[in-house]
Amino acid sequence: MAGTVQLTLSMSLDGYITGPDPSYEVPLGAGGAERLRPGGRPELAGTILAGTGATVVGRNMYDHVRGWGEDPPFKMPVFVITHRPHPVRVAGATTFNFVDAVATAFDLAKRAAREKDVYIGGGADIADQALRLGLVDEVNVFVEPTLLGGGTRLFDHLGGDPIDLERIGVAEYDPNTHLRFRVLR
Amino acid sequence: MAGTVQLTLSMSLDGYITGPDPSYEVPLGAGGAERLRPGGRPELAGTILAGTGATVVGRNMYDHVRGWGEDPPFKMPVFVITHRPHPVRVAGATTFNFVDAVATAFDLAKRAAREKDVYIGGGADIADQALRLGLVDEVNVFVEPTLLGGGTRLFDHLGGDPIDLERIGVAEYDPNTHLRFRVLR
């Protein structure tokens, strides 16, 4: 049986996944690293890595990732959504594949993941597009106890009809709260 | 001992407290009444009414309230923030007082509430201003399992520095999740 497409991320109560002015040097923006820490949270990293067989990222996220050196931490097939064609790039245990349509990227990622899950590595635009296209099975939000007041907002370009969810789990960590939802279709 | 200022509301996972195109006839906007139901939720109504001694609302919210007739359900002192001076209006068990500054409205509401809590009746702009001014003690969000994709967004005009919170409670209702936070200062 095929795995599921998981949107998993750390978000402030006001819906930001970075603080203001994110950049290559400060990817989580002003105040973001201390308050969102997606990579530094064992519970989040564990949720992402357990059972993940492939990752989909946008081009901007890939450009960040290139700075991670010759052996990026993915160690799985990664599908990069970009309009610029690019040959497959192997970096350590990670294989980067370049695909020019969101739906195709997820289709290839699900096949590559086999029975494991597909992780959406971001950014927010890719996550929103995948939700709108009905490609996401579960939404895992780690709600951080802060109002960032600015930054990159998730769910900011959904538009269209409401997308209804079903809560399938709640877990309390220190200091964040994991809300787990299934996307209803 | 004085009570606390409580921001309590029902919000979609993408941060909306109404659906798209709210109006006098459809105050919760398209799809909002079915998905947000702040007045129709016993757990939310209970949280609001238990121990509330005064309410602060913005002028637009008051204009909605006027449609509720001669005995509005507040049955307590209500402080309306408006630049237009207006004499006190008594409607059944509710007294409407008109105040032209946000901080003054909360100050008067806390005195009127005595040992009870002050409830922020909305709209979103008044809630954001109260948070930014440091007037809110607790944030109670009932997270509804839906992505509305549009409407009136809470926490949309906070700006400024991050406002850090401390989670003080989580409760699972069907179908929403109550996240309770203390505002750190």
C-alpha cells in the first residue's frame, strides 16, 4: 500500500513558518530560529524522518539546501519543482530530481517513496499549492507558543473553497502543541 | 483581585475568524457559520460567559449587535470603542458605554468587571490592537478543523516584536481543539 503525503511544520499561533525578513543567512527570519526551530526539535525531526521515503521541495528551498554541502541530511530522493530543466544531481545519499509541475513532482515522489510517506520540505507556496491541488493526506502542525507578527505565512495563498480536515491527534510537547489532521475529500 | 482580559475565539487552522465576504446578513461569511459557529458552540459560550463581568467591542461589532434587539445577550457592561461620542445606552440587562481609546476602554471594563474577567467581543482589529498594547492576559483559541482560504484573519495586523505565550491548557472537543495561552510580558 502506498504511503501518505504529509505536510509537517512548526508554525507560530499567528500562522508564520518564518519570522520577518528570512534570508539565506537567517532562513527562519528575525526571531524565528529561537521560536520555530523546525530542525532543532527532536519531536518534529522524528515525525518527519520516521517513515519518510521521498521529499518534495520548491526551487527556493533547494537553493537554500545547496548550501548544506555535499551530503545533505535528506538521504532519500528529493523532487525539486522548477521550470528550469536540470539533470539529476546526486549528493551523498540524497538524489535531487528536477520536475516542472507540482502534481508530477508528487506523483514521482509517491512512487519513489514506495510504501513510505512523502514529506513536503517547503516552502509555504509549495505547501499551499499541494493542498489546493488535493495532494496532501495529512497536516501536522506544531503550534509554537508565540505571535511572530510577521514573516512567511503558511496557508496564505489557498483561496478557493474551504478544505475540511479531521483532527486525528493532539500531543503536548514543551513548549509546542502537535495538532494532527487528515484532509477530507 | 482583578480578573483577567481574555481573548477567546473560534479560528480556522489558517487563522480566519470569518469566512470570505462577511456581511450584516452573513456575519461569519461564506462557509463560516457551519465551520466556526462561535455562538453555537456550548464549550465556547461556556468559556466566555463563565466569570465574564464586562465586554469590549469595536464599533463595527456594535453595529452588528444593534440588530440583536432590545435585550442583547451580553447582560453586562459593554464598552464600545468609537470616535463618535454617544451617550450611555441601556438595552435590557446590557449597558453600552462609548469610549474613544482602546486602552481606556479596557481600563474601564476591568473596573466594571471587578473580580470577573473582561471578554474581547471583537472584531479582529480590536483584538490585535489589545494584544499589541499588552492589554491581553490570556488567549483562548478554539482551532476548527478547516482551512477556510479567505475571510477575516485574526493576528493580521500585529506587527512589531514577537509576543511570546505560554501554553496553559489543551482540551479536545468534537471537532475543535481548545488551546489556552498566557501572554508573557
